Amino acid sequence: MSLEDLSLEARDELAMLARSLADNPATRKDFLRLTKKAKPEMSIPELDIEDQTNTAVASANKRVERLESQLRERDAMEELTARRNRVVKNGLAKEEDIEAIEKVMLDKGITNHEAAAEYWSWMKQSAQPTPSGYNPSAISKFDLNKYWKNPVTGARDEAAKALAELRKGSRPIGF
């Protein structure tokens, strides 16, 4: 690449353009980068120092991010262990039940270990068996002999008992 075929005025214009680009703070870095790209062996301390600094800062930032990530992971594991220990300490579950409780948490979308432990214990409880024997009806409470002798008197006596119970007012009706 030669400037011999250019006139002196054209060379002066190119030199002025190069100087204005190099002196303008807005275009200086781009001008230096283009110069470095055109002549990679050329030493430009301004760019070399900046590039080395950026590389070192990027490396340090990666290390800091990695350490922060490890700290967050460690804190999360400590919090999880504390939650598990709290469930065992409060007597809601045994140590070997924690895995099953956490499976229930994932399946049901429960975020609290204590609530999941209570739910899990309710799931484990069996239902109360229904009595298989004879279930006497409400009529067995009444003395039917009075009704057989005189239905009007028997009904009047039951109504009087109910009215007396209502007038007592010590407990709600039906209890």
C-alpha cells in the first residue's frame, strides 16, 4: 500500500482526517482498534493496558460469581437441613420419613415442611371403621309403652319434656 500515487493535497487531507479521528475522544478508541486490526504487531499501550485490565476484571468477576453461587447453594442446603431438623425436633415426623414428606411436597405443591408433615401424617391415618353391629334408631330412645296405652298422653308428656328443655336454655337446641 503506497501513497505515491496521491497528490500532496490528498495526502494532507488523509493526514488531517487521521489526526482528527485520533484526537477526538469519541472516535479515538475505534481509530486505535482499527489501526491494531490493520497492523496487529503494532504496540498500542493504551489499548493493550485496557484489554489486559478487562481480561483480569472479567476473570475476577467469574470467580466472584462462582463463589457467590457456591455460597447461595450452601445457604440453601443449610436452610433445607434446618427445616428437616425442625420437623423432626417438633415431633411431626421421623428422620426416615423426611424423604416421603418431601415427595408429598413436590406432588401437592406444598412449600412448608411442617404443613407437609402434618398432611403426610393425616394421609397415613386409617379411617375410623364403621360399626358392623346393629345401629338402633332414634325411636329406641322413647318409651313406646306410653304411646300404646294412651297416644295422646304419651305425646303430651314428650312435648312437655321438650318444652322444659327449651325453657332451660342452658345449651343450644339439639345438643
